[in-house]
Amino acid sequence: MRTLPAKLLAPVILTVSLSQAAADTKTIYAVTFDLCDPVCEGFEAAFEESGVDVEIIWRDYELDKSRLPGLVAEARALGPDLILTNGTTATLGIVGTFDDLGGGAFISELPVVFTNVANPFSAGIAKDFDGSGRPNVTGTFNRPDESLNIKVIQTYDDSFDTLGLLYNSNEANSAIKHDELLELSRTMGFRLVAVELSKDGARPDPDVLPAALDQLQQEGVRWIYVGSSSFLQTNGDAFTRGAIERGMAVVSPYEHLVRKSDALISVAAHLKDVGRLAAEQALKILRDGQSPGDLPILRAADFAYVVNMDVARELNRMPPFSFLQIAETIHD
């Protein structure tokens, strides 16, 4: 299996001529961002184990949505056997929503597998778990129902009544999670304090994080949920450390924010497993000849509970025994 560089230096610079590839080698064009590593590793490992010869052309759009039309153009010029998209923004930039169907701005003629998308249904990417509703698109779903995260907080802290959220409308997944949590706050009886990090449609500046965290603290927030945000993932150290300094615990759907930063709890599928799920979908198309539109959206079944004990001690918020029975504990 061969892989090509992840960084895109210009919108349409071809790294390799596909005519150089062996006739039986499948080519995958992968659009991702800088936190791809576990997903990408799982995807590549699954293909190595499958024995299918594949050449992967990695493209990092660097969280800049203005790069995505250039990637659509490059993908069309290359004509790969399949396109992989990692994340909601990347997927929307490549295939658009149902409202965008019929135009030429998005890929509709090449097979696409999406992965690591917070809610492909609310985002207008896929119809339901039975299928995407598009002939060329399928993908994976790796998030538990958000009510599970609330129940985890309630198990950990029986005084919980207020949830903080930082979100930005620049990312569709972030705004969608805000709406889901607002509805949950009504049905599950907690108060949601949500602070939007950017109101002008631009990507937030990391410098806004301290003031946003101050606002949550002033509102009496003791628990912050990440929701879905590549911005908060990218700035995970500053975000989670800033929360601790203000006495707030972070609950994350991203395991690495607990293992490598200072989030307290995560409830998540392992990202390498998410990459393997995506590879399973891709192999059904490339190896088995199935049509993407005929495939159901493949769901992650196993979720890991992880708690950072050093963070728990720093916050003086040690987990109850009932939580320790189901969670993996880690120490920095």
C-alpha cells in the first residue's frame, strides 16, 4: 500500500500521475484535517490486512473551507476509484447537502465514503441508517446518542444541573450539536449555557477562548461538553487547561482530549476503530463491487469510557465507585 503526502500546497497540484500505478491498484483520494492520525491509521491498517493493493492520496484541507472547491476539482482531475472524507466540514465540502444535488460544485459521479461525521443526518449528508439516499455516498456513524453523555455526567455528579457548551457556526457539526443539546436540556431537565465563539461565519480565533470560558464560569457552569468541534480539538490543550483553571470539568466525545489534554471524561469509539469502519465500507465498494448507495450507514457498536484521574484530583472531583466500574482510568 502506498500513501502520498497529506498537505495540499496549492488547490490543484498533482503529486503523482495515476498512470504510474499498477492496473490492479485501487486509488483512494482522502480529504482530512490535521487530527486524522488515529482515523487514518485505522483505515490504512485495515487495507493492509485486506490484501487489496491501494494507493492513498492524502489531502489536508487545514480547516480552511476555501480549499475544498480546489480539492473537488483535483479529485475530478485524478478520477480515483473512491473518495474518503474525514469530518463533517470535509464531507460537506466534497458532496454537499441534499439541497446541493444536481449542481456541479460537488462530487456526485465518484464513490464517496464519509467518516467521523458527528450527525450525517442532521447535516443533510445522509438520509438515515438504512442508506445515504444518494447513489454514490455511504459512510459510518461513530457517536453515541447525546443523552448518554448527559447520563454519564449525572452518574458522576448527582448535583449536575447546568451544562456549558462552546460552539461555532463556522462548523455545521458544531451548530447541529448545539441544537441537539438545547432540545435535550428541555427533555432531560438541565440548563444549557451556550457561548458562540464566532458570530460572523469566520473560524474563531483561539484568543477568544479565555473570555468564553470566563462567561461560562460566571454562569455557574461546572461541566462543559465539547459537542462537536474541530476548532476545540485543534486547541484542545488551551481549552481544557483553561476550563480546569476555572474549576470546570470537560466531557469530550474525543478520547484524545482526555488522554493527551486535560478533559476529565470521554465517551467515544476508538478513532482507529472508526477508521477501520470506514475501510470496511470502502472494501465493500472496491473489492466486492457493491454500490455505495445500496450500503447502510455502518454504526460503531463499542464505546469506551475514559477518565483522567490526575484531572479529577486537580478538580477535587473524584469519580464515584459506580463510574469506576465501567470506566478506564488513566494518569498523565
